[in-house]
Amino acid sequence: MNESASGNSGAAPAAGPTEPRSAIVIGTGMIGTSVALALRECGRPVWLHDRDAESVRLAAGLGAGSPLLADGAPAGPVDIAVLAVPPGAIAAELRAAQERNLARCYTDVASVKELPLRQARDLGCDLRSYVPGHPLSGRERSGPAAARADLFLGRPWVICPLAENDADAIVLVTGLSAACRAQPVQISVTEHDQWVALVSHAPHVVAAAMAARLEQAAPGALGLAGQGLRDTTRVAAGNPGMWLQILTGNAGPTSQVLRAVAADLQHAATALDQVGAGDEQAVKELAELLDRGSAGVARIPGKRGGPARDFAIVQVIIPDRPGELARLFQAADEAGINIEDVGIEHSPGLPVGVAELSVKPDAVAQLSAALAAGGWPVRR
Amino acid sequence: MNESASGNSGAAPAAGPTEPRSAIVIGTGMIGTSVALALRECGRPVWLHDRDAESVRLAAGLGAGSPLLADGAPAGPVDIAVLAVPPGAIAAELRAAQERNLARCYTDVASVKELPLRQARDLGCDLRSYVPGHPLSGRERSGPAAARADLFLGRPWVICPLAENDADAIVLVTGLSAACRAQPVQISVTEHDQWVALVSHAPHVVAAAMAARLEQAAPGALGLAGQGLRDTTRVAAGNPGMWLQILTGNAGPTSQVLRAVAADLQHAATALDQVGAGDEQAVKELAELLDRGSAGVARIPGKRGGPARDFAIVQVIIPDRPGELARLFQAADEAGINIEDVGIEHSPGLPVGVAELSVKPDAVAQLSAALAAGGWPVRR
């Protein structure tokens, strides 16, 4: 092995029984580089490859591993090769990697799963060693500079075992998710594509369709926008080129969800037109849609994986200047209270903001008292 | 005047030339009580009325003013009566208040404007003294307990002068917005209803229609949800009964926006179906929708009223225990850096979280160095 200073220096510690002892990451974007960084934090040797040599240099510079060069390749097959390339490029990369016998097993990280599997079958790839995967980082950036070793910490990592898979390959991919400190979730490729269409791909198009209405809006209208509009449309700001690949790669399941949403919106529009004519049935239909929406939101797990409403919120008015937040958290700390989350709302053109502190409900009174004693205007 | 201890005690300081010197608030929900609290902070006497006596008692207990009782009424007309009741109830309350000559001028705070104005005309209200208004608090809660004196601080307050209005009435309503430290925005009732349909009412229905798809989803699918889905659907959790009133009160403009969004989603679904058949034109249409969505989001002003991308983000891994945030902000403070915003992402089942600190771009290097020196794992 010929290892660069930025990469795989030192002896690798013994891996757990299921964790891959060595890896090649093909595609050093945000996801691929993050996987590599996580493996490097476990002390595993990692080799990096990308069509873009500059991207490999950057990832290696971040400590994600060594460039996979003719004179710097592993002596034999590594335990796992991670294909972190766009969905449409996975099958060809898999075929090429298998022909070179780069690894004992292979996985990918794409957010669609049926398309690359179909293409891998068509190309005659060996499906005994390829286990499709999808770590859900929830991070909406791209490129190696956005990578983080802890990107997958506590997040779901979908693994889709195939009937053709060797048991060892499934174990190694599961071990990869463990090395990245993610939570493995085993489902079929069909389930995966339907589920992400519902919770990610269709919502992206819905946000884009709503945001598209703002393109020609009067500037004054946008001045009335509040947090609700910002949140509803936020994801539509994401990289349109990347999303086009994701959506066309998961066209069928996404289309199905979008048709249902479009039909509900069409019905809502018709109901609103009839409301003006005093139609009671129309009001009822509209009420039903709002109730279903409210029930749907209530089913989304919160950040901690449980219901999102576990915490009470204490509001504090804070001057917008250095040191104020430090003083605030110091006061909470001295009162022995853990602040679980914090949001800050600034007021345009004014030198104050409102901090919303999330705490356990039984800590509200104590925190309010501590902050009030420190001179902050507090409201529950 | 007979003033209760919880309310209008002490002599009122002289008001600015345009600020109302006294007020009656009819409807002590979150908005009405917040207006009353803001006026009380300016030292103005305020009388409170609501069909729900318990709500008045609670608002008075918060210091929002005195109950408007037979034996506790102002000696003569107050400067302004604020009708903080649901849209469909405004005209009748206005008529009744004008018959009792409660105030020199009248305004309301409803989020739809054409409906109450039409009803006020139909009831024969005096339109010289009624200036329709709508403060946009951006707060999605209800009831007097959710009220805050600073609710409108820096927020837009729409004022819709009518051809029939006395100039004095417009001045007083503008003064009310100033007393609440809001930013007055003068537009017509028609513009108002179209603008809020676009930036608030239609987005609410769109979020509800997307969230309604989650009602019957597999629990595992919801386990794959990320921040994108939470944000896209969040507003749909809001009070369905209140939203039904808002939407039916602004049916025409909202319906128009929803039809356009539904059509775009229908087209997107059709394009996705054709993508599977290799249709290049379909891919182009989908790309155009994503581009328009991205352009639309870019037009929404940020929290400070400017573009939302002024700040750089520094990420820090923090143990989930008391005192860690205090230490973090203390270190930032000692380095002389103002943290503009902060978000905390917890990892399910793990004892660490990631804090995202927003700072001015030129402070990134200094903050990163200060935090690294303090022992925190930092990434830009």
C-alpha cells in the first residue's frame, strides 16, 4: 500500500466483526466524502476516486483518504466499494469496478433504487456482491467541502437486500452504516422508491410549484410573506439540476403522489369557488382537506424521532449585540436547565430579536424565573 | 373613568400627534390582546370586550386593559376601536359599535379585507370612520395567553384607506400601527386579498394537500422524513377551524392561485410519466418548473427583510447536556463575535447534537478558531 500523508497513515485498528476493514469511495461529492470521513474516523484505510480530479484532491485534503491512483492502489480487493455517483451512472461504475475486482462487496448511496438496479441487471453486473443502499443525510448541500464525518449520525440508512445477495455482502453494508453511526433500515427497492417519493421527491415538486407562483408576484406581496411561506417553499431553492436527476430517476412513484396532490388542490379550488355561492357541501369538503392535512403533519416524527411537541417554549426578548446569547445561556445553565432547541427571530431594522427556547415542560417556570431575575423580558 | 387595578392605572402620557390616546379592543384573542398590550406599554388606557368573559378576564390579568363593563366604560368615545373578531363578525360589531358611538375611528385586524368591507356596506355602516387593517404577526397561535406586546414589532401592518374615509381616521389607524411598532403598508382591499392569497392562504392549502398524503402512509415511510418534509408541511398543523374561516373569506383569490399550482403539478406528473418513455421535452418542462420554483424562493425576503443568504454557517458538535450552549456562546462572545442565528439538530437516541451558528462571513475564520481552541469539533 502506498498511502498519502493526507490519507491512510498509521495502522488501522481492528474493525468490529461486521465493519468493513477497508474501502474505496467512487464519487467524492458531499455524500461520498462524508462516508469516507466517517470511515477514516474509525481508522479504516479509504481510497478515493472521482472523474473530477480536483474534487478528489479536495476530499483527500479534508482527510477523507488517498487518491486511488495506479501507483497508490490497495494491494488486493478492499472490503467495500461505495458508488457515490448519480443514479444513472451507478450500473456502469459497478460493472467497471467488478471487472477490476476492486472490492468484496459494493453498495451505492443514491436516493432512487429501482433505476440503478434495473440498469445493473441489464449490464450483467454480479448481483451477489451489490447491495443497494441509501443513507438519508437530510442535508441539502453538495460537493466535498460540505461533507461531514457525522453526516449520518443517528439518521436512517436504507439497505435493500436482493434475492441474489451473498449474506456476507449484506453484513458488510450493514457494517458500513454502523461505522457511519447511522440506523440501518432494511426494505425492498420498491418500498424505498415509493416511500421517498412520498416524503421527499413529491414534496420537493409541490414546494417548487408553489414557489413558482412567486416568480411574477408584485414585490409588495412578497413583503407580506411570513415564516409560513418561507418554510413551505424552502426546499425548492435546492439545486434544480440534481433534483431533475432524482425526479426523473423516480418518475413513476413521484408522479402518482403528485397526481393525488393536484387532484386535492383542484377540488379545493372548485370548493372555494362554490363557497362564494353559499354551498355548504363545499365548505365541508374544504374542512376535510384541512383536517387530513393536520392529521398528516401530526404523523411526522420530530427531530428526536418522537412526536415533535415534547417541549415547551419560553420566549425572551434579546438585544441584537454580542454577548447577549452567551449571558442568556449562562443564566439558563446556572439555573440547571438544559435548553433543547433555540430559534431566533430578528425584527427588520430593529435592534432586538426574540429568542424561543425549547425546554422540558417542567422547567418552564424555573427558566422564566431565572431569566426574569436576570433582567430579560420573558413570556411563555 | 373607572379603571381596574389590572388595567388603566395612572395618568396616560401625552401621545405622539398621530397615536391614539385611548382604545377599545373588541375580541381578546391573540391579536386583539397583543394590540391592547402594545397600547398599554405606551401608557394608553384600553378597554377590553369579548363574547367570552373568561377571555377578557385572562387578557385583563395579563395587563392588557380593563373589562368594558356598564360601570367601567370610558366617559366618552375613545380614539380608536379595534375589532379583533373573525372576518364574518366584523360588520355586525362595527355597526353595533358605531351605534353606541364607542370611538372616533374603527379598524379591524382580519386577514381578509373585501368580505368584511362588503358586509359593512350592506349593513349601512359609516365608512368615514372605518379603515380596514391587517397586522401580519406571522405567529401561528391563538388565544390571549399567546399574546405579546411586541407581536407586531417590525412587521408589516396593512392599512386599506377607503374613498369614503375621513383623513383623521386614516391618521389614527396609522398611529395605532406606530404604537405597536409595526411598519404601515397602504394598499387597496383588492390588492391585500390577492397578495395574502398568494403568500399565505394558498400556501396553507398546498401544505395541507401535501400533508394529507401522509395520513395513510406506512409508518416506515415517515421514518425516512427529513427537515424538508417537516418544513414543507408545517403550517398545515395550524388550527383547521380558523383556517377554514380565512380561506372561505378569501375564496376567489385563493382559488385562482390553487388552480395554477394544481395545473403545474398535473403537468409535472404527466411529464414524469413521459420521462419513463424517454421524452426529452418532458424533462425540459420539469426542469423549467424547478427553475421557476428556485427563482420564486429567491424573491422571498429573509427574516431581516433582505436576502436570506447574508450569513455564513459554522457547524459545531455539542454534547446534549446543560451548560454546553452557554460555554459555546461564551466562547463566541469572548472572541467578539455576534451570532446572528442558531439552529440545533438533535440526533435521535444519541447524546450529541449539531449547532449551526449563523455569523457574518468575515467572522467565520475567527469563530472557527475560537471554538476549535475551546475543544469543539467545528466545520464550516
